[in-house]
Amino acid sequence: MASPGSGFWSFGSEDGSGDPENPGTARAWCQVAQKFTGGIGNKLCALLYGDAEKPAESGGSQPQRATSRKAACACNQKPCSCPKAEVNYAFLHATDLLPACDGERPTLAFLQEVMDILLQYVVKSFDRSTKVIDFHYPNELLQEYNWELADQPQNLEEILMHCQTTLKYAIKTGHPRYFNQLSTGLDMVGLAADWLTSTANTNMFTYEIAPVFVLLEYVTLKKMREIIGWPGGSGDGIFSPGGAISNMYAMLIARFKMFPEVKEKGMAAVPRLIAFTSEHSHFSLKKGAAALGIGTDSVILIKCDERGKMIPSDLERRILEAKQKGFVPFLVSATAGTTVYGAFDPLLAVADICKKYKIWMHVDAAWGGGLLMSRKHKWKLSGVERANSVTWNPHKMMGVPLQCSALLVREEGLMQSCNQMHASYLFQQDKHYDLSYDTGDKALQCGRHVDVFKLWLMWRAKGTTGFEAHIDKCLELAEYLYNIIKNREGYEMVFDGKPQHTNVCFWYVPPSLRVLDNDEERLSRLSKVAPVIKARMMEHGTTMVSYQPLGDKVNFFRMVISNPAATHQDIDFLIEEIERLGQDL
Amino acid sequence: MASPGSGFWSFGSEDGSGDPENPGTARAWCQVAQKFTGGIGNKLCALLYGDAEKPAESGGSQPQRATSRKAACACNQKPCSCPKAEVNYAFLHATDLLPACDGERPTLAFLQEVMDILLQYVVKSFDRSTKVIDFHYPNELLQEYNWELADQPQNLEEILMHCQTTLKYAIKTGHPRYFNQLSTGLDMVGLAADWLTSTANTNMFTYEIAPVFVLLEYVTLKKMREIIGWPGGSGDGIFSPGGAISNMYAMLIARFKMFPEVKEKGMAAVPRLIAFTSEHSHFSLKKGAAALGIGTDSVILIKCDERGKMIPSDLERRILEAKQKGFVPFLVSATAGTTVYGAFDPLLAVADICKKYKIWMHVDAAWGGGLLMSRKHKWKLSGVERANSVTWNPHKMMGVPLQCSALLVREEGLMQSCNQMHASYLFQQDKHYDLSYDTGDKALQCGRHVDVFKLWLMWRAKGTTGFEAHIDKCLELAEYLYNIIKNREGYEMVFDGKPQHTNVCFWYVPPSLRVLDNDEERLSRLSKVAPVIKARMMEHGTTMVSYQPLGDKVNFFRMVISNPAATHQDIDFLIEEIERLGQDL
């Protein structure tokens, strides 16, 4: 493992070989290397020279990059064509890169240099001896650097420095001790696929300009529908920019299915529509209702049991109540894996109610959908096959890089009817290929980022069984955590029983609070514990875990595990760290 | 320039050195290379061995990768730890990569291998001797490969092959002769920045997990507002997933500004709202109106002049008409750079009308916004400073990799009021830093991809003057094209006069049609010319340009130039190619 701050491609530093005292060795190599074609010679020389002079440990200020390129040739030609010279980025600008004439060599060297910075970050991300976060307050970061945009260009040396600086202050979301969000981890195949996606730099709207990606979207969505349990994987779907938009799509399509005239006439032409979702559901349902002109007052929050699951009898009661008022229930959004508790609504009971009252059943499985990949855990989503639509974010539990969210729809063609506008400049009807692959008109977006390739490539690399192993491991880790703390002194569980997802919700009660009565003062003091511990975690940079209040529960920790890099030891570490940082409170 | 199909990092192929006949040379190198730390030894060995055996030219079928790794060690250990062995990807799986124990070496080798594939693609993208597209019909691609997802994992050799196959059929959107969309080109700094973004793998909702990116969004949006001309760059904004969503945001915020109760009460609580935009405007305005419950019937399309510019007197007439009916005009969306003609609506006249009738003025400058970077061309957007909101997509004219679209809003705080839902699990009010940097609640999305970094880094690398040079060059090329064809035999312009943007719209009239009267039969035959030429272009793979009908104009070519790689010779080539492929029609 490379030590933090050292040149990653450095040599001779650990075993004494490579002779950093004797640049002549490097020079000899370099001469041979120049015989290689395709830029590799340049790259080798940069490696050999550049890092022979190791950069100093960067101590909190601007990372030292300039010093690592001291042995530059001094010709000042752009691009430097000296036969054995290394690349000196301080003399190069973006205009020297491709498509510039003679831009190939500097381009390859520059991109390789960036890649080295990225590889160094990747390795550090998994290194428990590095910090999860090098925290600075906003005003500190704003004052420490000049981030402003100017008229004049900067040279590539400065651009490389910006890359290093940006990563220096980045949160290592792939770190085994980063538990802060539902999306954690850094999958190497997914990362490679995302790099490829950036390089292909295209748009999902037509087969014409994204043939392979369009086909992969077709194949992948079909597979996801098969796993949901729709016969033959039939139906429709789209990769959308996140679960909130996927949920909004569901609401939009459900409304259109019941009242297609809403597309032309707007909400004025339809009765008052009511959507139902649990009080623990994701806030995006309300956001969507506000945007779609339905209004947040028309989203009825159904009561949950103590584990955070929607209570079906309350759902039925509220549906009847709405109907009595003359309103039209049009959507029930059940949650499979709530954000805070990780609860799974009883989908079979919800499906029965939706069938009885002819209401569109949506399942927000943004967080819980991954469990469908596990033979051991998929029973928690029993009934999902009866849904009309499902949100499923592979960027959460399945560890696909951000963003990758799918909205799956049971009825084929509905998305197209709902959203199409027949733009003749994109969806020409006299093209020479099968137009059913021009899927862009079913989207709300016009241009659409390619989000499918990273999921598809990871799926090929892991197989369904690989995702299953990943999911099972994360759930086992959550159970391990639960078993440690459920009877441990100083911990109180927010709800009883084994976690159904990887969410483990608990209070840490510092010694000074353990002796207090369970009154207002204790609650008030307890509510301040998690924020202080979290702030200390960030300042120390050792780990990160989220906290929040919910309903009448004061601030508690919500531990989630979606990163396959985490181990039992990391869970132990988290507990020790909470106690270390919180015992004096 | 590496020849297509050869190993990019190959050596000895062009100048006879490197001795591919004598693997002993490579082996000697490799032994030395193994002294390097950090995985570079491995990489060097892979380079030296792997490509000594050059892969055969891949002739339309599965790219030959497996053959390039013949000299593998045969130990079959995972990962192979033989001191001098190269990496044999056929023995490695995703589970051997980080975070696997001992995963560092194979990870670095694998990612470097992917990078080599990407670099090869980058170089080919700019090489005029390679095809823009290797076209296959959907059923051909589906039959030629097995794209299906299976239970079992594939090895990394296969994964690398998928990367090659995917790129083999990708459209080279950075190719100097790719003119098909408004988004073309492949900027090297932007690409590097997008790779970094993927590697950082985080989410824009809070400062907590994206400190630098949140600050860069703040800095960049402010700079864009300054350029628009709002005093001190004040106001608000967001990077959204594309221009369609940015336009939808504008409509959403305009509605909220006039009727804030719509958020809770929905459209039922407000009078009938009417939006106005030109008949040449982007279809996303109607899509947004359909989604927001306003209805497409409430989007009034204003007449354009023969150049595609909105006619202000018609706008005023339609506003008065709507008011007379008791409807409420709430938004005018003027277009700065229409999709097909590249027309700029008269913003000052539109602003006067919006002011007179107290209507929200939105400017959809998704395509034309880039011209604000040019002192020579920004007058075309005069009046944009009077808008209440502006859509501006740097991923179009400014060449930023997809996606990068900004919605700028003049009034600060409105987006937050309109969209916020106060999710307590994300936007905790007792965090230890300045919460004004937790900007996620103003978005419709919850998780949001980092789209700002590539724009910010390109801006640093090019400076505003670099963007200006890019824009001026593309507009000069469009004028060059216009000057060539305006009087050339066989060409008819769709509208008269110099192009205002890079859009040049024209018919190519094959010799057989030139003798016909201008009657129905000629129009019918002319309408089939562009689709046939386009299909032939794609089959030959030499260039790509879009076509469409518009109003009563039959199919015509719409040439657009946003790629700084294009030259006068590429424009000449396009003309020659249209004539070569179309002269027999």
C-alpha cells in the first residue's frame, strides 16, 4: 500500500532499488522507452524522471505537484518535441491537447497523469489508515484557495493540481468506514464502466447515436422486470436521474393511465386526485406531487407500525375517507426499504387493497430493490410482482456508481403515450432502422445521460450471484452490529427486533445520561449527543454515519451498510469510535 | 497515429525497434520493472509482454483481445503472485479487485488496461481516417453478441472485451466529421474531469459529502449569472439533468412565484395558467406543461418570422386573447438559439411585453447560451439580462461532456421555497457547519449527479477567452459553409441570410430533380433525398448530419457545428460527401 502523500508511481522508496540518487538509471531507461510508439515512451519517461524526485508530504495546504516535475526540458516548445524530454505541464495548455495538431503525445501523457492521480485516490479510498474525510468548513475552503473563474487559461500543471486538491477534500465514499448514505462503496468494474461512458460521451435519446447503450438498456430493464416477477419480463421502463425522478414518473404515469386527458387539459380537467404513502416514505413523493400540480395536501401519509411499516387497515380507512369526500385515489406508493428504518411495507396486503379500489400500486424500492437479488432476503418484497410500477436504484444497495436509478412499469407503451411529443428533429419517422429503438420520447428529459452501462458491466462481472453475495454480506454485517449493541451498555435501539434491511437505528447514551430519569431534560440532552459525535467524527475524519430525528424520536444514529468493503472489524471500529468520541458528553 | 485495430501501446511496430521477435528483451525489462512499487512493475510487464504479440486486426466480429495475452503465467492463483508474471485477466474476476485482500495489484493493472482501451478510442475519435460510425441494424447487433445478463460472473478478460466491443459500435461523437447533434466534440480536460467525478462518486445534496463540488457549483453558477448580466451575479440556480428539466424548473418556479399555494393545493386552487413560446421552440416546454398538470393545450405557440424568430406582436396579441378569456398568462419562454434554425428570439421586445403584463420571462438558451462567452456574438442575446430565468447548457455549444445543463434564476431563495420538503435525515438543522451550503432541498431530485466539475475545470483550463475562441471558430465555420452553398448548384437554403448560430439549413437537390417544376411531385421526391443520403452516410460511416421536416418545409439538412475539432476541410468533405451519396437520387 502506498503511503499517503507519496508519489503513487514512485519507485525505489521501499526496497532501496531503483536508485533515486542516480538519475542516470532513469535516463538510460528513458532512452530505451523512447523507442516505443503510441506515447508510452513519453509516459515511461515521465514516470521515471518525474517521481525520482519524490513530492513532499502535502501538509494540509495546496498539494505539492510542481516540484515533482523539476527535471523538465527547457525548450518551451508546445508541445515539446525534444526526443528524450519529459512532459512539462507548466508549459502546456488545453489548446495543446487533441484535437490540436501534434496533440496526441501531450494528450496521452496528460490523461495518463490524471489517471495516476485517480488510481492513487482509488487505492487510498480502501486504505483504513487514511481518513474518510479531511474536513474543512466552507469559509476555510473558500479562503484557502482561489476557485474563481477567469478570462485567461491556466496551464496543465495547474489543472493537475486542481484535480489533486479536489480529491484531497473529497469524501472517500468508497472507504470501508464510510456509512453515511445509502450509496457507498466504489466498485472497480462500475468505475471502469463509468469512465468508458464519459469517453463515449453520447446521449440515450436515439439508437442512431447510442446503439449499444440503447440495446443494453433494453436488456437490463427486461432482466430487472423478470426479477420483479412480471411474466416474461414484459413491460416498460427507463433509467432516470435518481429515485425522486423515478417516483415522479410513477405518479405521472399513474395519473395519465386514469385520466389521459390530463396531458392536454391539465389538472383542471380532472377531479381531485389523492396519493397515499406511509409516514416513513421518502419525501420525493410530496416533491413530485407539488411539481405535478397535484399538491402536497393530496398526499395522504398512512400510519406505520413501530417497525416503520405501513398499516394496511389505516390505508384502507384513508382511501374510503377520500372517496367519501368525492376525491379520486389514484396512487398508492408502498415503500420497500424506508430511508431511515429500512422497513418493508406489507406489499401483498397493499396489493389487495389497490386491486379492490382499482388504484395504481407503485413500489418505491429505491433502497430495498437490491434485496430482490438475494434468494435469502427477497421474500421481504413479496407482492412487488403485483405492482404497476417499481423504483429500483442500483446505485444504492447494489453499489453501482452514481447515478443509476430505474423506473420499471408493468404496462408497455404507457410511458410513451404519456410523455411523447413527436419532435421531428430527433424522431424522424423515415429513418432506415427499426424505430422502436428510438426510446427517447418516453422520457421527460430530452438528452439523457447513459446510466445503464455501469450496471450492465458490473452485472456481467459479478453475475446475479455476485450481487447476491454482496447483499447477503451487507445484511449479515447489519445483523452483527445489531447483535453487538442490542444488549450493550449505553445503547438503546430505536425499534426492537432484527433489522430487515441494513439500517440499524440506535441511540448512544453517554455515561452522564445513563443515570438520569427518562424525562424532558434527558431527551433534550440525548438529542444533542449524535450531532456532537458526528461533528467530531468528521473533524477526526475517522468514520461517518448519519443521524436524524424522526417523529417523536430525538436524534439517533442510522447506520447503513451498502459497501462490500466493510468488515466486522469496521463495525467494531465504529462502535469504539462512537464511545471514544461520545463518552464525555 | 496508431493504426486502427493495432494494440495502442504496442511497440516496435513502426520503427523496427523493440524487437517483437525476441521476447527476451521484454523479459529483461520486466525483471527490472518488478522493482517498482505501486503496481507499475506489473503494468510495465503487462505492456511489455502483452503487446509483443500484436492482436490481429478485428474484422467486424468480436474484437480480438484474448490473443493479446498469450504469454500468461499458468499458475492459476488469484491474484497471481508469481514475481515476474504478467496479469492474465482470464484468471481474474471482479472479486479479485479491490476491496479484496491483495486486490491492489490486479486493480491497478485492470484499470490501466481499461484506460488503454479508452485512450485508444480517444485517439481514434480525432482521426479522420477512422469511421464516425460502424453502423449495424439493431437485430444485427442483438444477434451478433450475447448481451444477456446471467447468474454467473464473467472473467476480467471478457469484461475488457465488452469494453472494446461497446466502443467498437459507439458513435464517435468527438470525430471532426460528426455534426449530428447540438452536443459534439470530446474535450480532453472535460473528459479528465468527468473521470475524476466518477471516481469521487458522490452526490450534490449536502456540503457534508460533496464539499468542493458544492462550492464549485456556487462559484460557477455565480459566474454564469454575471455573464448573463444580473447585478453582482446575484440570484440562484442549479445544474439539472438536461435542458428539458431546466425548462421544467423554470415553469415550476414561475408558477410558484405567482401562486405559492399551488405547492400544497395543486392546480385545482389556481386559475387556468397559460404559457407562451414560439412555434420553433423546443418540445420540452410542452412536455413540462404536461407533467406539471398545466396541460399542453395551455402552451400557446407564437408565430415566427421566416428566420424562425418569435414575432412580438403575435405574442402580445395572444396574451391579450388569453386574458380576455379569463386565463392567466404566467410564463413566456423565449428561445435563444432554436433547435433547428438556430434563431434568436428578440429578447428585448419580449422583455418589454413581459414587463407590461407582469409575466415571468424565461429564456431557453440551452443551445445559444454559449454565445454569451463571445464578445463578437453575445449581442444576439441582448435582453437576456431582463429574464427571470435562463436555461443554459454548457454541454452543447461549449463542448462540456454530457450532461451539463444549468438553470439560472434571478430571484434568490425562490427555488428553495418552491421545492423544499425539509427531509430531516439529510438536512439536519443542528449540523456543525453553515447550512446554506446544503443546497439539495432546492432540487426536484434527491440525489443529484455532480455535473459541475467538468465545466469548472474546463473553464480554468480554457479561460473565458478559450470558450470565446471556440465559439467564434464554430460560428466562422458555419458562415464558411453558408458561403459555399448559398450559390452552389444543387443547393437551396431553407431561409435566407447569414446564419445567426451555427445552424445551416439547406436542401440538396440531386441533378434529376433540378429540371422538375416546383410542384407536389418534386416536393415529394425532395423529401426523400435527405433520409436516403443520411442512411448512406451512416452505412459508409464517413460523416453524420441531421435532417428533419419543419412546418411546411419537407426534409432538409440541419448542419450544426459545436466541435472545435472541425476545420474548413471537414466542411468541404461534408459537401463532397452529400454530393457523392446523393447525385444518383
